[in-house]
Amino acid sequence: MTIAQEQGTVPQVVPVEIGKARGGPTDKSTLRTDRWWVSPAVTVTVLTSFVAYATFAAFQGKDYYVGAKMHRNLISPFYSPCIAESCQRVAGSHPLGIWASFWNFSPALLILIVPLGFRLTCYYYRKAYYRSFWQSPPACGVADGHKNYTGETRFPLILHNVHRYFLYLALLFNVVLTMDAILAFDFPGQGIGFSVGTLVLCVNAALLWIYSVSCHACRHICGGQINEFSKHRIRYRLWKMITPLNERHMQLAWVSLIFVALSDLYVRLVASGIIHDYKIF
Amino acid sequence: MTEVTMNIWRGDSNGGNFEQYKLERVEGEVVLDVVHRIQATLAPDLACRWNCKAGKCGSCSAEIDGKPSLMCMTRMDTLPNDTITITPMKTFPIIKDLVTDVSFNYVMARQIPPFTPGKPQPDGTYRMQQVDIDRAQEFHKCIECFLCQDVCHVIRDHEVNKLYYAGPRFFVKLASLEMHPLDTVDRRALMREYLGLGFCNITKCCTEVCPEHIKITDNAIIPLKERVVDASYDPIAWLGRKIRRKSKMTAQEAYELAPARVAPTSLDGIPATAVED
């Protein structure tokens, strides 16, 4: 019972006053003198480059798989799980055994919604693109680029609340990408081995796992939602393990994003015969 | 000895402008020391709020070269320019010079249902494990300097949102209450419907300016947003509640426990659009 209730007083109606004069100059968007624009500019450059490359790679619909002809088993992460009917030539491409016979376009376009949705709704990327692309705000203490603002209270931005469902799907994708990395140890006609391509797919899968697990929604589901850690020791330990990763979520977001593009590029260059996948052993 | 020019905004609710004060730099000074020297030598009528000079009272909040900061914790030798601009906090109404009226925050504080423990142990005491309250210790470091409220663009650049938005400082408060092992009030619907948690677009400026280095966004706001997802947007969580026959508190029920209600709000039938931005 609150003090007001104990005393039998009706909760007071207290006004928030707005429209009063504020101090400081009104004619400038910011008084900051440092290079606050560098960070949003870098974000715009890197994200735009990634989107441009990913669009090119996704629409190509070829050179995404290095197969038995080259004694390799490498598939681009942009195309995995490869579930379009045209993927059936990809040996062991995915464990699901589902083939989308209706799909006549690039196989990547069928599945990229999951990693795209996961990153688009990610709490870190939200900060990055709200600041850099949407200018809301471009930097701290710099005026918002929009006259009106409703945040994530309305459609479409309220859809960010589905982030945890994209996380569940992304974890499934990570399982598939891990299997791809394991299959990359198989060199058709030459037995088991290890090449630069194998290393690339292994590092890519590892980075995607760490990035996904470090996600704020994952931290919440694993233990953050609990108030009494002492009664949930295992979930508390999970939460404790994820917390230091979560502190590096931004770095992991960037590293995994860049590496997934580099992995696709590597597979693409090998598949198109431009470079040879060097076998280490 | 080098010279520094302090460009300080002087004025009140009727308007104002910048005035320049040239002083010698003295080694080891913080911005508040220089403001005090100006008061002592050049402008005895310069108004500024201060108290502890140790970064613990949260009184001397201002904007130094456009960045919300505590004047007592900003060393002069960390500021690269020879001209330093000081303005009052932009989000709050001006009183005089560097002093603002921060009563918005006290109004908001009264919208939050306070700590409400359940039944005590048979011996009349309450007990909890250290591990259960460790997480909330970080939130208790808050010195209420309101720099996070000042920098938050939701109310800094869109004043009309002050009617519907508690702000980062109070999300920290709400997180400490929601995560408390003994608390029994469910404030999730209240946060979503009336305290404006959805307005936050997690751009982390509150975390950047916090002098106590509280990770406001990562440790308070995002966990609260996830709890709101549990309560309002997650069908699996909804199904879980139905199966376990667990109910959640409505926003109205939680609001009844708060010391006061804000007015006007959408609750009073006044739409947000009725107020000009």
C-alpha cells in the first residue's frame, strides 16, 4: 500500500509543463566542435557497401557453390540453407530436405530475410542506422533531423519487438552454417582435409554464433527476465556468460557482418575460377 | 600562461545571448573552477547551480561545447579549443544563465509505483540473496544529474513527448524496481502505455553522457523493452501465462499505485496532436 493510499488521499494530478522558454541558442543544430559526424559517416559507408555487395551477390544466383568438380564442398553463407530446387546439386547443402519447387529466382533471395531481419531488428544496428541513416539523432547533442517523432510506438517500427523470433530463426541458420563448415572438411575424391575455404567457413560460423548469442534478446531469454537468480542457478550462469559477450555486441555485429561478406566473396572467387582454394593439409 | 575564452550563455526566460570572458588558464582546473573565477572576478551575477564539486551531487549539469556534462568533472585540459562554450541544459526551461528548472523530472518520478514488497517472512523480516540484488546496484549509483534526460532527443527535440515519456533516468529507476526480487508490482504495461518506453530508439546517448558510467541502455532500457515484449508482444509468453494461469497487471492497476498521475495525458482524452510540437 502506498503512502497516499494509507493516508486515504486521492492520487494527485500533477501537470507536466511544456512550451516554456529554454536557454541556449535556438538557431544552431549543435554546439559540438568535435568531429561527431565521423561515426555516422563511417556507418553509412560500411552499411551501404555491405548492402550493395549483398544485393549483387544475392541476385547473381551462380558461383555460390564449389563442388566435386574442384574437389571441394564450399557453399556461400548467403545461400545457406540452400532450399531452392536448383540447390539439389549442392552436396549435403542442408539437412532439412525441404525443396522450394515454386522458387525460380536466386536461392539467396528465398532465405536472406532471416539474417536481414535479425540484423535489422538488432538493438545495436537499430542504434547505428537510427543515428546514421535516419538522423534521429545523428549524434548526442545534435538536433534530430525530423520534426515529429513517435519512436518505436507505431507501425512499422513497433515490429522491432519481433527481434527474439528472428533470433530463434538465426540460431537455426547457425546450425546449418555450422554443418556447412563441417562439410567443408570433406574434399570429394580426396578424403578429409583442411583448406583456406574450410577455415573461412569455420570462422564465419563461429563469428555468427558469438554474435547471435551475444544478442540482448538472447541475454534476456537465458536469464535476464528472472528476478531471483538464486533460484535459477543454471540460467544465472548462462546470463553471466552472455553478459561479457553482450558488452561487445557492437564489435561482434561489425566483425560478423564484414566476415560473412568476405566469406561469400571467397567462395565466389573460387567457384568462378579466379582464385584457387589452397589446401593446407 | 595561456589564455582561455569562456563563451557563456547569459539570460533568462525573456531571452539571452553569449557573453565572452577571457581568463588565464590555471593548471588542474575543471570547468566549474573557471566559472567560479568568473563569478569572483568578472561577473558576480552569473548564475550556476553547484554543490559538492566531486561529481556526486549532480547539481552542476550543463552543456560544454555542446555536450551535456558535469562542470565539476570536466577538466579544462581535456577541452582542445581555446574558446569553450557553456550553455544551460537545453531540455529544461531556463531560470537564469546556467540554471534550469528540472521539475519535469520530479513530476515524472511521481508517476512510478514505488517498491512494494510482498508478505514478510514468519519472523517479520525480508531476506534476499546478494546475487539477486547485485544487478540493481549499478542503477543505485544514479546521482540524478539529469544529463541523460537532457541529451535524450525524444524530449530534447520533441518537447510534446514530455507528456508521455518518463526518460532514461526513470527507466533506470523502473529497472531497479522491476528486477528487485522482493517487489510485487508489474509495471510492464504501465511502461508501454503511459511511460513511453517505446519512444526510446536506443541510440545510447544517455549511456554516453552518464557521469556514473551506468550502462543505461544495455542494462536498464533494453531489458525493460524485452520484459515489455514478454508481456505484450510475444505469443509464446502469452501462451505460457495462460497455461500457468498467471495474470499480469494492467497499466491502470499499476498507475493506481503511483503517488500521482501526470496530466494531461491520453488517459484524459486529450490526444497528443492537440499540443503543438
